[in-house]
Amino acid sequence: MNATLEARELNATHRCDACGAQAYVRVVLESTGGELLFCAHHARENEEKLRPLAATWQDETQHIGA
């Protein structure tokens, strides 16, 4: 995975693909290079299924409430 892509911070304009809330997790899929964005809730809900398919899992949930 390209370091530039991994280094991009998520911000308030990034929205969860499942519900539209602010995204704190970016998942880049190994097979397609496509990315999914999730709020903390939906990232936890889908993590077991997606981790094996992920090239990268960028978790910025430490910023919640900061």
C-alpha cells in the first residue's frame, strides 16, 4: 500500500458509508484497492468480515471526543 494513501488523516468531511456519521476508520480492500469508510460503530460491526480482505485498516477512533 502506498504510504501517501495511508497517511491521509480522516476529517469531518469523511462520512461513514453505512450511516453517514463521521468516519473514523478507512479500510482499503486488497483485491480492488477500493476504500470503505466507517464510523466507529460500523467498523466494529464489520471488522471480523473485513479484516481478512483489507490491505490496510486505518483506525483513527482515538480522535473521538478529542
